[in-house]
Amino acid sequence: MRLDGKTVLLGVTGGIAAYKSPEVVRALRQAGARVRVVLTRSAQEFVTPLALQTVAGEPVAAELFDLTQESEIGHIDLADNVDVILIAPATANVVAKAAVGMADDLLTTVLLATRAPVVVAPAMNVHMYENALVQENLAKLGTHGWQIVQPDSGALACGYEGPGRLPDAAVLVDAVAAAVAPKDLVQETVLVTAGPTREYLDPVRFLSNRSSGKMGFAIARAAAARGARVVLVAGPCSLPDPRAVETIRVDSAEDMAATVGREGRRATVVIAAAAVADYRPATRETQKSAKKKGASRLALEETPDVVATAVARKPGRIVVGFAAETSDVEERARGKLDRKALDLIVANDVTAEGAGFDVDTNVVTLIDASGSEALPLLSKDDVADAILDRVARLRAKRPESAPGRKNR
Ligand code: CTP
């Protein structure tokens, strides 16, 4: 997700994962943010101010009672002039101090003085992380509106295994973007389909396509950041489950249709970004089939159309489809908009530079009954937000009929 025009204050505290903080700064800047850094004294045992200053492109602040620094980077200026604060890694010590409102260094002072949202990424030894006092402190910060990013599980620097690892920089960027995103979809339950499907000939062979799932996953992450409850039905792809999203992995078109039919009942918005196979082998062998002499023919049958058959049209439900084309893009997309009774279709020419499969950008045209809007080359994250802006606008036109609103 993008952070253009936002200023992020990164607080780095003294855990071993502090050595990853220059990577976090880079990822935040790549997402478009200006990054100001505050280092605690013990963090400087793991990473130097010079390293962070170099990647941040501006001076970093370390001491509260440094007169030169205070005149150049005042603690009230830091507290007032940032859009969001990320503490990564957050030690048990800073979590405890924050939870009782202590202010004995620059970072904790800024935390008390700020009105910006705060995102905390605890990273520490598994036994410390699971300690009831640490959990109580984190829960307390949560009740005060601080957003806690759960640590990853795995091998820890201390030799133990378990939760305590600092998540990847991309996960931290998403958490920061979510903290500053407009919460205009809180009323919605959004179901997103993503990725390809696999149609098996036998236990080891299948028909599939080049979809990477990136567009659908970007939509799911963006919708969650904007406050929606999100269910992501994903065909086989290598992307990790997005945080704050209920991800259901499926294999074939039939699987996807059944899952969407079941899970889609509560959806107020359905966004079908999956590249669903239109045909599957008419028979699926139970054993691996052996090579036969000479040419062979494969008999195919149609798969269910997920969006046309599994998504019931309810009053107020907004349904968005995709049309990945190689020619007559707009005309073909309009045909699908009508045939599948969609509210909006996202059309793209997959042969255009920067569009289509396995890239992080896309060039799309948004088409609905009122007309079409061609967007420039954008990151898939930005395309996701543009689609969701349209969904929010469609919802504004028919607010009363949104299904599920009363029961939430
Ligand atoms: N779609 C679907 N289930 C299918 C086929 C397509 O849900 N079996 C959805 C896609 O997720 C997309 C939209 O329908 O949102 C259009 O997909 P596309 O493959 O372009 O359309 P088709 O109906 O398959 O048309 P064609 O293959 O003739 O281009």
C-alpha cells in the first residue's frame, strides 16, 4: 500500500531486530513516505544513527536532553508533525513504559505528546513475548487505540522457536498504511477472488493460467485497511495470507464457486479478480496417466462461472468483475459487464507494458453504466484503492439497501 505525502516517525528500540530497521526505513520510503527516525539509547547498540540517517535521508534523533538536537528536531515538533508513528522493533521495555505513560527518553516523550496513530511491532524472545505482563501491556495499548502488529513465528536470534520475530518490512508498511487509510468501508463485508484455478487431468497434471494473484491480494489488503471485513478466496499462488483478512485457499473453479457460494452469503461487496479457468478436462484420472502412442485429444467441459452463478444478486450488493483482454478491450469488457450483471468492470489489455501477469503495476479502465475512466500506469496497490474509491461511491448512491448493515 502507498504512503505518498505521509510522514512516518519510526521509533527503533533496543532489541536484536533493530538491525533490520534500515530495511524498514527503505520500505517506508519506497512506499512514498518521508521517514523521521528516533533511536533509543539501547537501540544504538544494534544499529548506528549514521546507518539510519543515510537510508532516511535526514538526521535521526536519539537523545531527549541534547540541546543542539532539541533545537533542530524538537520533541514537540516530532510529536506534532508526523502522520503516524511506528515502533519497530518494540521491546518489552518500551511496551511497558508506554502502557504506564512513562516519558523518560525522547521516544516515550514523543509517544505521550503525539495525537498521531501509533503502530507497535513487538519483537523479542518468545518467553518474554508470551509473558502475561507483556501481553497485558500490549492489550492495554490496544484498548487505547494503538495498533499491535503480531510478531512472526520462527527461529529467534536467542536460539528459541516461536512468536517473536519482527515481520517483513512489507507487512509493517501495510500496517502503517492501514493506520492512516480512510475508514470508509467499515460497514462492508468484502469478498475477493484472486489468482488462477487448477483443473486437474490426473493427480499430477493440471490446466491453469499465468495469474499471480497480486491484483486480488492488493484489493483484499486495501479493503481491510479501509475498515472492511474481508474474505479472500484465493486460487493456487505463492503470496502469503494478508494480515487482517480471512484467506481461504482453493484449487479448481468448482472449488472456488462452492466456496464463494457459501462465504459470499454475507458479502455486501464481491470483487472477482480471479482468473478462473473456463474449461476443465471432462474426466479426471485417479492415477497418473501414462503416455500413449501417437497424437491425443483432450475432451474439455465448461466450469461454473463463479461470479455469474455463485454470486446471488441481492439488493445493495455491489459486484465488481475484471476483464483481462488482448484485443477490443473496452467492447469485450462492456459485454461482460452486461452479461454478468456487474456494477463495475475493471478492464485491462494484458499485452500493454506494465499491465497484466506477475508485475506490480497495471493499466486499467474502469467501466460502469455511466461511462469509462482510463487510469494511467499505477501500482496494483493504487489500482486497488481506485477500485475501492468507486465501490465507496456506488455505496453512497444506495446506502439504505446495504445488506448486513443492521446486523454488524
Ligand atoms: N469469472 C468467473 N468464473 C469463470 C470465469 C470468469 O467468476 N468461470 C469472472 C472473472 O473473475 C472476471 C470476470 O468473470 O471477474 C470475467 O472473466 P473472463 O475470464 O474475462 O470472462 P469470461 O466470461 O471467461 O469470458 P471470455 O473467456 O470469453 O473472455
